[in-house]
Amino acid sequence: MTTREKKQTLRQHVLTTRGQIPEHKHKEWSARIAQTLFASKWYQQADYVHCYHAISTEVRTRQIQEQVWADNKMLLLPVINPAKAVNLVHAHILPSTQYIFDKRGIPTPITAQAMYSVAREICTATTCVIVPLVGFDDKLGRLGYGKGYYDAFLNTIPSKKIGIAFQCQLITELPFELHDAPLDMVITEERNYTPNKVFVNA
């Protein structure tokens, strides 16, 4: 089995497992993950927060987005670029921003204050990037959805990259490829994973 095939098998297994989380637990755990994020130094020191819109059974991010506005930080949202010059462009999002749904069911802003096509314009050392993922390992490897959008983006920026996931998304042995972008931290409802330590969340 090739590395790509192994990843796809793991992807299917983790997505099925994540999809079995009861709704009340999904809501409770998402809130717990958000609170842990807000207490982290990387969030507190950030001037900009780059955060995806959660879809399907992903960790919910609406609470994170609202807290970013409440803390007077700039909220940035990744948008898949139909022109394909780069995989992602990045929108400055306000509470008044309106959306349409793309063919994948992802909310896409139609009224954004500004759009940025080059990651280095916005994603500096003072930007905290909240990263979606399918699975992760305790070495901070990330299993994405297989499209490569985030790897291409994450490999070009100096920002702190924080994955948010449920504990059931932990993978014991995650295959690694050279283009895979590691994370700086992963937060679950139970633990914080960092390069040198794993902390149990109170």
C-alpha cells in the first residue's frame, strides 16, 4: 500500500469516528477547545487570527471567530481560489460579512473588507493560524483532506500553526511526506500537544 493509500484509509476511518460523536458532546468539546485556545499565549499575543469556517463534523469555530472580534483582533478566513494562481486567498472578515456556499458547502464571503492573495502579506509572526485537520499524531504531524490547500499555505508562513481536533482524531502512526506541514500545537478537549510535552487540559 502506498503512502497516499494509507493516508486515505486513515482519513476514512477518522472521519467515520468523528462523525459518531454525539451532538451534545460535539458542542461541549468544541467550547472546551475554544477556551483552551483563548488561554494560550499564542492566541493572546496575536494581532491577527486566521480561522477556518467549520463544516460537517469539524470542531466548531463560530465561538472562536466571535471572541476574535471581542478581543479587537483582525479575523482572517481562508478562501479556495478558483483562479488557482495560489491554492488559497485570505479574506478580512467582519461581523457584518455576508456569505454564499460554494459547491463543497463551505461559506465563502461575498462582502469582505479586503482580500489577500499572498500569505506573507498577512501571516507574520503575530498571526495565529487555526488549522483544520482530519487527523494528527503526537509529533504534531497533520492529516488533511488530501487536496493540499493547507500544506502549500502553511509551508510558506512564519505564523504559529495550531490544529484543533477531537481526541478521537489522534493517529498512532501517521505516514509522512516531504510536503506535509507540521503544526506548532494541537488542542483537543482532553490534551494540548506541543513539540516537547503533552498537557492534560483541566
